[in-house]
Amino acid sequence: MPYQELFKLHGQVAVVTGSSKGIGRVIAEAFAEAGAQVVVSSRRLESCLPVADSINAAGGEAVAIPCHMSHLDQIEGLVDETLERWGKIDVLVCNAAVNPHFGPMATVTEAAYDKIMATNVKHNLWLCNRVLPQMAGRKDGSIIIVSSIGGLKGHDTLGIYAMSKAADFQLARNLAVEWGRSNIRANCIAPGLVRTDFARALWDDPDRLKEATATYPLGRIGEPEDLAGAALLLASPAGRFITGQVLVVDGGATISSGRYT
């Protein structure tokens, strides 16, 4: 294969959950620019349509298919509608996640705990299980789970969320082992703090933001665009020998020894 083709996705169909904004949107746009047919998906159709329309207006090919990841019937519908429209799914990006509890684990409610673990872990597995057999039939496919460096560290206010993200690491490893003989790769991306609506509570406060950037070797938090290259690597032929891994994209946060001045 010519090296210039390594990051191309021509002829590929990619489904990206949670792609109406933030990291998911950037990944969907990057995949479309690389030549993939992209399914833009999040809970509400009216949130997905502008992203799909923007991709199409730029010369790409995208469709909006809403899916609330807390509802198994909608997961089925997302896969069925994609297969009906394009006949296959080559790349699945599990990006949708929730975190209804910001605080110590001692104060989490059972309902909040169940919602975090179900949406961030269990329903990712259900979606993967629905997509993987048709990948195996073609002996090719890539699963990408957008996790978090929270899964690598202890945390005093994001403990349950961090548990779910650590579980996603193991989910990717297990999928890589179970489906590797079918030439299917499964990996996680673990972002650091990124300027998204989802993480607003961690960066919108100036003091909290100053504290975070002081410990990042690159001197800044991430932007959604910083994740596009990592996702494209894992989706494309460039990453064809990478599987079961956690690719940390965090500006050096997890290797930092302390505060920078």
C-alpha cells in the first residue's frame, strides 16, 4: 500500500456516537474528509442534522441517525438503519457518555451509578456486539472507544465516571482478544481535559483551569481537534497492527511530575 494511502478511509462506513458536538463531531468530520461515509449520531435528530449537513456541504457524505445510548431498542435501530442504508459498518466509534454525578463516591445515588455504568460500559458492549458479527464476516473492522485518562488515575470528584472509563479499557482489550482472528481491532483513546461542553465543569472556572494548565507540560488543555488524528490513526490502515491499546492524548498530563511555572 502506498504510504499516502495509510490515513485514507475511502469506501469505509463509520458510525460515531455522541457526534453532534465536541470530540465526536470532530472525529466524524475528520473521517468524512478522509473519505468515509459517516453516520452522525446522538440523542436528538435536530442536533445531528446540522453536523451531517455541514459534512455534506463540504463535499463529504454523512447521514444523521439519532440514538439514545440508554435505550437498547435505539441501539438496534442505529445499526439496522446504517446497514440498510450503506450495507456495512467498517468503523465504530463509541464516544457517547454520561456523568450525572460530580462529587465523591460516598454521595453517589444508586440511580446515578447505574446510569453511568450502563451508558458508558454496558451499552457500549451491546452496540459492539451488534456491529462486530458483520465486521467478522468481511474479516475487517475497527472499534474505537473514547475513554478518559480518568481511568488511569484516582479522583476525588469523578470516581464513578473514572471507574466506567477504566472498564472501557478492559472492554477494548477483551474485544481485541475475542475478535482479533477476524482481523478486527479494538482500542481506546484516553483524552485528558478537553474544552467540550461535557467537561465544562472542569475548565469553565478560571481558577480550576489555571490549576489544570499549570500541571500540563504543553501548558494548555486540549481542544476537540486534538483528538482527530488519534481517531484517524486507529480507524485507518495506518493503525492496522494496533489493537487492545489505550492511546493517551492528554498534553502530557499523566506523565507530569507536578506544577509548571
